[in-house]
Amino acid sequence: MNGKVGAPKATQEVSAVVEAEIAQLVQDGGGWEAAISMLVEAGDPHTAHSLTCNDWYRLRRALEIVKVGHAAIKSITVIRLECNKT
């Protein structure tokens, strides 16, 4: 078995956004430490500080999971708000 059990799958759109963010970060002169900061700011400091230096694959995947998770939480919140209207 590979990856975390129950980790959400990223859509192609989310993967493309994460790739673009990392590419922009690198283009702007940011390196590994800047990428780790991006993951911390995205909401996953635990994973950010547990990654092996320059493990870009896992960094990308962690960012995908955070972004998919935030989207899922937002949709759940909208559903709850709609349910409270009735």
C-alpha cells in the first residue's frame, strides 16, 4: 500500500495549481526552505517539518492534500449553512 490511508486524491486541477505554485516559487529564487514555509502557511506544519530535505514529491503531495482538504471543508460548511436556513 502506498501513501496515507484515506488521503484525498487530488484532481488534475489541484495538481496543476500546486505545480504552478512551486514553479513560481522556484522561478522567484525560492528554494526548499521557502517551499516548506509555503506548506506551513497552507496549514500543514507537522508534515512540513517532517519531510526529508528536497523531497519535492512528498511536498507536492502534501500541498495537494491540504488544498483538497480545504475544498472539502468549505463544501461541508456550505452544506451546513444551507441546512441551517431551513
